[in-house]
Amino acid sequence: MQRTFVRIMSVIGVCLLAVGACRDLAISEVLYDPSSWLGILFQEGWPLLLKLLLALSFALLADRKHKFCYGAMLLCCLLFANDVRRLTHASVFSVAIIMGFTFSLLVCAGVSRWLSPWQKERLRPYLQFYLQLFFTVLLLTSALKLVWGRVRYRQMEEVSQFCVWYLPCGVQGTSFPSGHTSSFAATVLVVLSLRFPRLRSHARLIGAAVAGSILLMMLSRVIMGAHFVSDTAAGMLIALGCWRFYDRRWEKWFYDHA
């Protein structure tokens, strides 16, 4: 199932890169709609959910041997609170910051308290797997953004600023590749690595849901003018490649501890 999924998504990604090489600008001109509810939902909602997921992951991993996870959890909670402040257009020192930070802490504490020690131990390798995957994808995506310097469609003031994806642009831009797409894909792809019998019995349905959600994220970024089609395809392929790499590394560990 996983091999078939990787092949299908790889073909889609490569085809979109090929299409983007010729039609990136034209596609963005047709789809651009910054008032789209789909685009706004993914653009504003995903960063909030991501920081909450990261905070929760560190909270569940934190113990006496891994005290640094407490600090990482608090940092993610602060980042979550800052996003809440930004969305509410509040000042740096505001109720929004306090409420956002408190809410994220309560979620982490509540879930951590609700899960039994056995359940936490069972989730630990998956959380470690996810964090390794996520930060690898984050580093690769960030590095490519700095090297490529591609301007976003919504930031273009004239057509001459546009450049093709397969050549570094050398301008001050962060369009290539899509960070929203790569981070989202890295997160949902972890679902395909879960070795739970109930999930594996619905592998095809889950695979279709994962693929569909990634494609929706890609579409939303083009609609918002934040990225071109090729940017989202590259982000997806980065996450897909990293996920497959780590999934193979962890496969033996999961098998030995099944």
C-alpha cells in the first residue's frame, strides 16, 4: 500500500512540476482569490494546529530523562499564543497572548493526564518519528527557500519579477518550496506509518484521505497567491521523500517491538 501511495504521489508531484515549468503564472492568475474560505482556512488554521500538535508531542515525550521537552513544549505554546495574537490583531502584551498560552497548556496537560503511562509509552516512538520527520522537512524547506529566493505571486508588482521554479531566482522571496504544504504533508503522512490493526484494515481509505488533504492544501496555497503550483509540488515531494526515508528506518524498530 505504501509503495503504491508513494508512486502515485510522486507521479502527481513530478507532473505538477512539469506543468508549473510552463504554466505556473497562468494558473495562479486564474485561481488567485485571497477571499476564498478554503485558502483562509488552511493558511490561518494550519499554523495554529501545527504548533498545538508540536506542543502536545513534546508534552507527551517529557519526563525526567527528557527535561528539555518541557522547554520545547513551552516554546510551542508561546508560538501558538503569538499566532492567536496575530489573528486577533492584538498587541504583544494582551489578553489574547495569555488566553492562547493558557489554552495550549491546558490541552497539553489534559491529554497528558488523560492518557495512561502504557498509552504514552506506546505513542512515544511515533512521536519521535514525527518530530524527526517534521524538523528534517522544516530544515530542507527553509534552506531551499533561502537559496531559491522566488517571489510569491501575491507579492509581484510586475510580470518581470516572475521566474521559473527550476532556476534559483536570487531575489528576496520565500515562495519555493511551499512550507505550509511540506509541513502539512509531513504531519498527515505519519498516519500511514501507524502500526495499529484498526487503521491498517482501512489502509486504502486512509491513504485516499491523506492524499486528498495534501492536494487540498496545495490548491489552497495557489488560491491564496502564496505559492505557485510548482512550489506546492516541491513541498509535497520533499515531505514524501523524507517520510519514506524515516519510515524505512523505523520499520525494523516497530517490527522488533511489535
